[in-house]
Amino acid sequence: MTLAAVAAAAFTSMTFDANAAKPFPGTLQTGETAGLATGAPLPEGVYFVNTLSFGVRDTNPDARFLVDVPALVWASPYSIGGGQIQIIGALPMAHLSARGTGFDEYGLYNPFLAGAIAWDLGNGFGFRWLSGFYFNAGDRDLRVPATTWRNDAALSYTADGWNLTANLTYAWTFGTSNYSAFDSTSNGFNLDLTATKTFGKWELGVVGFGSYETGLPNGYNAAGIGRSKQFALGPLVGYNFGPVILQSYLTRDIYAKNQNLLGTKADGKETRFWTRVIIPLWSPEKPMAPLVTKY
């Protein structure tokens, strides 16, 4: 297990208030776990993980969305049923704008807190179940105006320098605020996929992610808003500076439907650049070995 595995525990997610733009399904920003072996247990310790991304979606006018997710992860020495207990907390920030509209908002997004249990299944395989909540707090014009219960199931293969991972998420929203344009908020599925290989300190590969919106809020049909769905692909590169690890990837939608963000073009595709840094803050063990891509 390598230090980069910790980032798999630290993901959080973004969305938009229905008053301002089309929300991502179930609050989750698809692609946030791409590049990570979310199914693998972590070395015991405390870690700081920061994921920063910037995307532009062709929605006439273009929607521009910057997301910064600073997170703390505690990989505990405790277990349940042979699986390691993990605690994850994050205070994400977001900046959303649309050219020519006058809309330009920056602030705190819904705070996130979750617990997870990760099992080492042997022969390079690992499985993790995560469950947590996005709280109805943060900037009124950016946050989801509801509480979201998020559940993830992740399966990873990390032997021989490989990271082959599928992370499936379903999220339910409830307790929608009165100021929302609709009386409920969206639920949905997200699937993040990773296929990378390490070569010494370098990691190379490809990532993909898709989403499908369920549980449309009342009033969406009357407003002409359909069920959103998309799928994106792109290359990833990572480098282990020991002990700090950096990753970056560039993704582009190859399919997008009903993704209108503050614009009139419902099927606009997004191009997004991602960076991630992983820093160990404390560990009772000796320094981690060089990156072997077991994220």
C-alpha cells in the first residue's frame, strides 16, 4: 500500500443550486475519485489531500466551474469484520461563472463528513463501502439547498503496479430549503473508472466517469429540464516526489445530455483539468515506500 491510496478516501463533491444552474446527479461531481484505488485499505495515519479542478462547459454561454476540495483523512488502526475504519472530512470551495450573464459566485460548498470500511480481499483486490453526508450549509448561491446522504461501493485491483478501479455512487437528497426553485433536489448515480500503471516514480493511464440523474424534482418537466447524463474520458499522469504525490488528468465529455448550466445549450460538453496533491501529516509507521500506484 502506498501513500497515494489515502486520496481515495478524501474525495468529496460539487453541484449547483437549481436556482442557478443544472445540478449534477445526487450532489456528486463525477470524476472526483478517478485515478484513485478507492477500494484499497490505507496505511494507518492522518493525511491532507487537496483536489483542484477547473472546467468549461459549452452551454451558450459557457459555464465555468472551479472546485477546490481540501480534505483530511484518518486511516484508523481499528477494524470491523476485518475491514479498516476510515473517517473523512472536507470543506470544499467553488467558483461558478457564466460569460456575459453577470453571474459570478465564489464561496463555501456543502461540508462533507463520512465513514468508510475497507477490506483487503487478497491477491491484489480490495473493496470499500463509504457512507456520509453533505450538510445543508455553505454559500446560498452555490451549495445544494438540501442534505445529501451519499453511499459508495468501490472495487480495486492494485497488484504489480496496476490500479484498476470502479467506484459506484448513489446519493439521496432530503430536507430541501424553502428558497430553492423546486421543492426537492436531484438524486443520481455516478460511476468513476480508473486504469493506470506505475513505472518507477511515474504513473500513466486513463480515467473515465459517467453520471445518470434519478428522482427529478417536481417542476423539472414543466420547466423543460430533462434527466441529465454524461460520460467523459481522459489521460492521467502522476509522480511521486516522496512522500508528496502529485496527480493530474484532463477529461472531455464524449456524451452529454441535459447539462445546461446557466445557458441555453442543454447538451454542452465539458473539458476539465484536474490536479491532486497528497501529503502525509502523521503516521505511526516508517515512511511510506515509493509510489506503486495502489491508490
